[in-house]
Amino acid sequence: MKVTTAALPLLPLFQRLLPGLPGLPGLQRLPSVPGLSAVPGLPELASLPGRLTGLSLTLLKASALEAAILAGHLLLYPSGIIQERHPAQTLRPQGAQDPLPSPPPPRLPAPASPPVVLLHGFIDNRSVFLLLRRSLAQHGRHEIESLNYSPLTCDIRTAAELLGRHIEEICERTGSERVDVVGHSLGGLIARYYVQRLGGDLRVRTLVTLGTPHTGTKVVPLANAHPIVRQMRPGSAVIEELTRPAPGCRTRFVSFWSDLDRVMDPLETACLDHPDLSVQNVRVSGIGHLALPVHPAVATGIRQALDTAGPETAGQTDAEPGKRSDGLTVA
């Protein structure tokens, strides 16, 4: 499964080579030689140079960027395995006596901006948000926390309950009534389930999703061996639950989706379309799935989404799943 996942950044490049595009002049006549057309794969090989010359520069750049991000993330991955701990969360030494009872600490005043909770995707950890976290901190977001859920987690519902407990603890500690959440891929789906199905709209002011399969993705069928992947398939019980009515939902949704995201199949599955939700779909052009939580232009769009004060009117969504109210082109 890990080998298949590692090859995903190169899928856009491979998929452009597979369709039957016209070959170079002269090479197309090769199959007319008697007996030559019967050689398996030779017609496709003859047209390969034409396919290569037809590749767009944007696609090549996006594929190279995905591969570079994957390599860098593999180096950072060990640093994010351990769950993030707040300085106030200290371990009592083994054998130490319980301290004397003390009055509970005074409740802190609510911060000027809600805390931001970052939630990673499938078989990932909080290290994927290193650059986004730095960007948010440089622009005034001082309460930023990441939640690691185990790669052995087999149920989106269970992960959503864990997210809810984590958010309650953050609100209690910071004095904030609500938080903002940014979820990449599966992380966005977990956060959406918490908001829609577990009453999380009371706590989540804005939910930003990055390349999240809102209606399910059909990519890499062999990954169905993992139960949580099956829950991300179109028509799964979890996806069906998220299509149910959600009247009065107080959370504002901003969904970033990329036209080069080959983890989303079809691409429009990363758009959120629900009649009861306040949604802004933002199309990102020029990068793939792994670059969404990393690219500085996307980070700017996320900051703008979080800084937008006040939820929009519930039910005000884009007219069609493929439409969007905004766009972001990454050079």
C-alpha cells in the first residue's frame, strides 16, 4: 500500500502518456509493415514521442513538485510521529505523590482569533503542516495545534469523536468558544463528520478542507484492504451520512480543490455541495494533492479564508459541484 501511495504524485504524468494521442509523422506508418502491427505494444511505442511532446509544462512542473514534496516529507515524517503536547500537559514522575488540592486556574480570556486545529490525511502525521503552521504564526495566529490520529484508525466516526474531545480540551484551555479547523484529504472528511454528525458546528467556526473526497474517491482500488479507505469510496455509509440534511449548521466551509489532484477521482469530489451548508469552493490550478498544505499561495488563501469574519448564510453554496466562487492559479 505504501508503494502505491508513493507513486500517486506521478499519476498525472503517467495518465497523460496512456491516452491514444497521435504519434509523430512517419512513425504512424510503421504498423503498416506486414507483421509489424502484430507485435504487442509496438503501435503505442511508436506514438510515445508524440505524447511526450504533447505534455504541458504545467503538468511536468506539478509532477516534479509532487515528487520533491514527497521526498521532503519522507524526511520530516519521523518528527511528527509523536503526538503534540502543550506545555501545560506534563507527566508526573513515577512514584511521585499527588500534589495538594489547589483551586482551578482562572479561565483565560478568549483570544482575538480562534485557535486553529490542523488535521492531516491518510497515513500521514502533523509534520505535513510545518510550512502552513509557520505561515499562520507569522500572520498573527498564535494558538495552532495539530492532532495526530493513528494510521491504525479504521473508522472515520471514531477519529471524529477523538477530534471532538481534542477541540473541547483546546476551548477549555484557551478560553475560546470556537476554533477553526484545516483538514487535508481524509482529515477534512473527519472534521466534516464531526461538524455535521456530532454537533461540532457549535465549536467549529470555519472548516477549511484541502483535497478532501467529499463525495468519495475511486483512486487506487487495491487500497480497499484498509477499512478507512473503503469509507472514502463513493456510496459508502459514511459518505451517505454526510449527504443527509444538516439544517441550521453554524460552520462555514471553504473547500480547496486542484485540477491536477489525481488522488481525487473524479476531480470534482473535492468540491463540497450540500444544500444546508455555507460553502465556498476554491479551485487551485497548477499543483497536485501533496502540494495543497505546503504551497505558499495556498497558505495565503487559507489565511484569507480564516480571517473572513462571520459565517455566510446557510445554504448559500455554489450552483453546481464543479463551479466555484473563487479561483487560485499557482504559477
